[in-house]
Amino acid sequence: MVKFPHSVFALPFALSGAALAAVGRGITPGQVFWIVLAMVGARNAAMGFNRLADHGLDAENPRTSGRELPAGRLSRAAVWSFTLSLAALFVLSAFALNRTCGILSPLALAIVFGYSYTKRITWASHLFLGLSLAIAPVGGWLAVRGSFSVVPWLLALTVVTWVAGFDVIYACQDLAFDRRKGLHSVPARFGIATALAIARGLHAGTIAAMAGVGIAAGLHPVYWLGVAIIAALLVFEHRMVRADDLSRLTVAFFNMNGVIGVVYLAATLAAVLLPSSGGS
């Protein structure tokens, strides 16, 4: 029902936020442990809730009708138990990190759960998904520093545009179903060709936001190498998908974006560990 490896989309950015926050302050193994636990809890609780919210729609969509819940391999009670348990794990982990994270954890859950209903309301639902995952780097920063700064907000903007961009691409495969059911998405509203152009614009914004992080945090030049690699990966991702050929869409969505998260974390860690990196 929920693929735990999908946490790779948000977890690298949570750890990047924590690494940037740790510059000049340090970070403990305990903090890393609770950050990882919080991220796994929040991400998979959100996925479980999404399956519950979309149960009826998934059953009608040929692409998703084989999922465990609509196929009857799991009961709603079992999925509710899974979801609430992971939500509780997230809240517990947040309080274990610090009081600020704990107090904000219900708000974070409200955002990630609320996303599941946005496609019934607005074609900008992709941005709400991006916002849901953008909680990760802000949370990682707060876990270490306990207060806000410009750097985590720039990192959050990176995640919003990155996730929204690849979600627009992913939504192209459901254009006919979304229009038939009255659901909202960028492809359903504007068509596939325009949707792919919007996704390219969003991903251009991703690179700009990453550049903003590097400038604001005064990061080592190795960070810019990572940004350049990610820019090349995004270009390749967009070249894999065309308005008249979506056959490689799944590869572009899962493989390429999983790699991007890992590359960004590696570049950020290298930038803060090598000499001459700055902080904020």
C-alpha cells in the first residue's frame, strides 16, 4: 500500500536542512535518529491517509484499482490503524527533538493530510503536495536550531517547486480520468503540452532556489557542482517525457527524482564538511 522507499523524496531534504542548521553548532546522533523517525512517520502516515481519502477514486481508476485498499487486500480499519500509528510516531519524534517541533507537529500533519483533498478543489493541488514535502527541510532545520532563518525557507521553496514540477508530469497519465471525474490538475486544466511547459518552469525555479540556498548559507563550491548535476538530471527527466509519448513517465518520476534527492544531500553534506563553507 505504501512504499517506504518513497521517503527518499523528502528525507534527503530533511537531513539537508539539519546539516545546514548544524554548521557552527553541531548535531548529535540522537537528533539524526529522531529526524529520520519523524520523517518516516510523517511521510507514510500521509501516504496512508491519501489512500483512505482516495479509496473510491482509486477503485474507479484503472491505473490504481489494483492497490491494496480498492482491491480488498486491506481493510479501511487496518489502513486507519497504520496511518494513526505512524502519525503518533511523528508527533512523538517531534517532541523528542524539541518543544518547537512538537508544538508544530499537529500543524504539519494537518497540511500533509489536507493535501489529499486539494485536487477536488483546485488545479494548483501540485503546489500543495510540494508544500507538504517542504515541511521536511524546515523541520530538519528546526530540529537542530529550534528557530527559523532564511535558509530553510529557501530550501522549502526548492522542495515546493521540485515536487510540484514532477507531480505535474506524473499527473499527465491521469488526464482523461481526472476530467471525467471532475478532478483538478494542471494537465486536466491546460492539457499535456502546456502542463509539461509549466513543469519545466517550476524546475527552473528549483535550480534558482537551490542557488539561493548556496548564496544565503555561503556554501563551499562543491555545492554548486551538485546543483549543476541536478540541473542536468532535470533536463534529462524532461527529455524523457513528451506530450505525445508518456511511456517513460514512471521511470522519470521515480528513478530520476530519487537520485536528485540523494545528490542534493551528498552535495550539501560535502559543502558543510569541507573547509571554507559558511553558515547563517
